[in-house]
Amino acid sequence: MSDNSSELSRLRWRCRRGTKELDLLLLSYFENHYELMDFEKKEQFNQILMLQDPIIIEMLAAPKAIEDLNLRHMVTEILGSDQGLIIQ
């Protein structure tokens, strides 16, 4: 995946999900960490962005239940904890 400016803009746009909580979490994580990530982590983050919002919310609410260890680790990094997020 190329890190040119149009690709970064496209990814930034994909972080905007339409719910305040997801927007804040995903955009903040993207802005603060994406450029420092290695290729594998970028791919994991992109994999999360390809999911539908209800699935992402479910993952954020219960990160310990995520079977894919790489995605579980990425969600834990996004949250800053392995404790689930409560979205009200």
C-alpha cells in the first residue's frame, strides 16, 4: 500500500464512519499512529476499515472476543486498552 498523499487522504476519509464515537477513535488513531506503523500494521488497520460499522462497534465493545489475534491487537491499540468500549 502506497503512502502517497492521495492514499492517505482516502484512508483518512474511510476513518469517518458517521458515528461520533467511531470517527473520534479511528481518526485520532490514524492521525497519531498511521505514518509510524509498519506495513503489517497498516494492513491490519485497513482490514478494520473495510468492515461494516456494526462489526467495528462489536469489536470495540469486546476486544477480548476477537478471534483473529492480529485484529485483536490492533483494536486494543486503537482503544489503548483491552477493556471494551461502552458506546451509548
